[in-house]
Amino acid sequence: MHLQHWREFKIILLVAFLVLNAPRQIALCRSTVDTSSVFGADSKTAIKIIDIEVLGNKKTRNYIITRELKLKPGSYATADDIEMECKRIQNLRLFTRVEVSSMHQDDGIILIFIVTEKLYIFPYPLFFRNERSWKKLSYGAGLSYYNFRGRNESLNGEFWAGYNPTLTFAYKNPWFGGNSKLYARFDIYKGTFQNNSLNIESFKEKRTGTGLTLGKRFGFHTYFDFGMSYIELKTTAKQAVYTLNASGIDRWLTYRLQFRVDTRDLYEYPHKGVNLQLYAQKSGHENSAINFSFYGFDFRSYLPLARRWTLALRSAVDLSRGRIPVYSHLFLGYSERIRGYFYDQAEGENRVIGGAGIRFPLTKITYHTFFQDTPFRDYYRNLKFGISGEFFVDTGMVWMQQSEFNARNLMTGYGAGIHFHLSYIDVLRLEYGISDSGAGQWILFDVGVPF
């Protein structure tokens, strides 16, 4: 499922679930990783790890978890080291909660990680907004299978009618090949899409595409991959002027190289670390009608401040080369948005985005358990809830190749928001943004950490 569609659907499911079943809550647990049973009051002392065990993973294979750990039998670890290991396990996104315990021996401890698995198979109806607009509704059905074979693989297939009717299938394997640490993604789709260009008469594109990405992970934080995709795009004869071939049919291969360094401590809501992505993408080839490129970077940094406050920073640039077809233009106001100008659209061939936010906890994250008398009770244990706040500044602009970058054209907004930490969707946001012209707007229930 397209990420935004899936997130919106999960909001509906989760809210309905909490409203209907809140009276059946039976357990409440602390949010932070409690290492007192391991270290007692002296959390700075390093203790020898004799062995590592995992409990609670009925479906997930043990090695899927242990291969993410930096600690090994024979290592010495402090409380901070073990808390980081819990976050590495949480970053697999397979568990609603990760806890830690230990068995003390004369020469060290046996370290025990206790996980609570998520529900992995989701058959679901589809009803969602496209581009966050209630005028662009789609409806259909899909099936997501996370943690396929207990190996953290994922399968997803779905179809929808209404706006931009589409049929799609995707497969992802984040690690295969043992110590080679390879990963792969494959997707195929067919659909009809409304072109988003702001400068021409709206037209529909019939697209069929498939893509394959193969990559290698180096150590714990570095990734390099190569992707190739094939796309066929058709328009009506009347709209053939918008394709690069006069027939109204464009077919092309796209090649993409990407390098990534990701040291974030917790993907769903980082407190420290960086996430840097560099990419170069080539579509078509020399001496053909289709021959254009994009390249750029996205850099996100997280700096811990006092009392669990976090300074989050982002800068991203996408630059183009060659004749860019209208269906490959870059936008603000769709997948990328500037808070304060959240519902405004802008179109170009190059794009720059920046942002800064100060995030702080308002309540501790707590864990709640429901449905203890049902066959699926294990999937309703340790569902999290917590609240954080943020003050933010966003900025960005797009421009055409024949224009020059001019900082005066930046769209800049600032404001504040409340972030709700929830299982399965991670973060639900309620924010208020103000543009640099002074106009204010509510951003109601957007999903995911902004950056």
C-alpha cells in the first residue's frame, strides 16, 4: 500500500479499536527501558554478557533479532548500551514493545530481551484521500503480510477504484545472503493517474510499471543499492503534446544509485543520530526522446538536549538535468509539504527543503493491554500511548531549470504541534502552522514524524 494510504487506514482502525475497547484495558506498564533489574542502582558499571536470549517471539525467528545486536556473548555493557540494543530491536518494526531482563551468574549475566509481536496479517478495505484532499477519494481492498515466513519480509497487494484507480503488488526483503547482508525490493503496478501539474490542463496518464532494487548493507548503519524500473505511460491523442514522444506513449528505463547512512537511535521518533541519503537517477538514454536525470540528497540530524528534548534538523535538495516531462515535475503541497503552507501547491523541476524542530515529552509513553479473552490477544498487548510537543520551522521552494534559485521565493512557515505516540501508526500529529505572511492554518491528524 502507498505509505500515506496505509497510514490513514491504520488511524481509522486504531481509533475505532481504542474507542470500542478502552473499558477492557487490563494492564499498564512504564514506557522506558527498565534496566534496574540488570544493574541495580549503578547504571554506569559495565557487566559481562555471558549469553543473550530472546523471549516472546512466537513467529519471528531468533536470528532476525539477534543479528541486529552489537552486543555479543563476551561483551561488556552498561545500561545505556542495553537501552540502545532494545531500540535496535524496536527499529525492526515487528514489535509493539521491547523489554529487558537478566539472569545473574558468578561471572556475568545472561541478557534476556522480551518482545511483544505485532499483528502481521492485515486484510483490509480501502477508503482514503489522495493528496490529503476529500475531493479525491479512492476505495478498494488490500492484504498486507508483514514478517512473512518470520523473516521480516513483507508482501502487499491491493486494488482501488475512484480517484487514480490502481492495481499494485510489492515484496520487500531487508536482509538475505547471511553475512553478505543483501536486501531487495520488487514492485509492479498498473493504474490511471490524474496529472498534478498546475500549469497545464489536467489530463490522465495510464501507467504500467515494475521495479527491482538490490542493495548491500555495510555494518549496522551504511547502505548502498542499485535500482532499475521500467515504465510505460500512455495519454489520449489530444494530450500527446505532454509526452516526449509524439505518439502519446512514453516507455523508458530508469536507473538509480543510492547511498545511505542511518545512525538514528529510534526510527519512529529519533532522539539522536543522523539519516543521510545521496542519490543519482537517470531516465532514458542519450539520443532518445526521453533523456533526463535527477540527483540530490536528504540530510536529517537529531541532537539530544536536556530532559529528553530533541533538536531535529533537515535539509534536502533535488536537482534536475535534461528535458523534464511534465509528468516528472517536482512539487510542494503533495507528498512534500511546508507547514504554514500545508495546503498550497507549487511546481518545478528543482526543489529545496529545510526544517528545524524542538521536540519534548509531555507525558511518558505507557503501554496498555486489551482483548485478553480472544484468540488474538497476543497482538493487543503492550499497545503504546504517549504525548510529545514540538515547535517547528519549515521552508522550501521549487523552480524551473530556466529560472535561478532565489531565496526570496522560499515558502516559510512556523508553528507548534502535539504528537500522539500510538502502536501500528507510530505518530499521529495535530499542528498549527503560520505562514511568513501571517496566515494560520490547522494541520489535522497527519501521520508520522515530520522528519
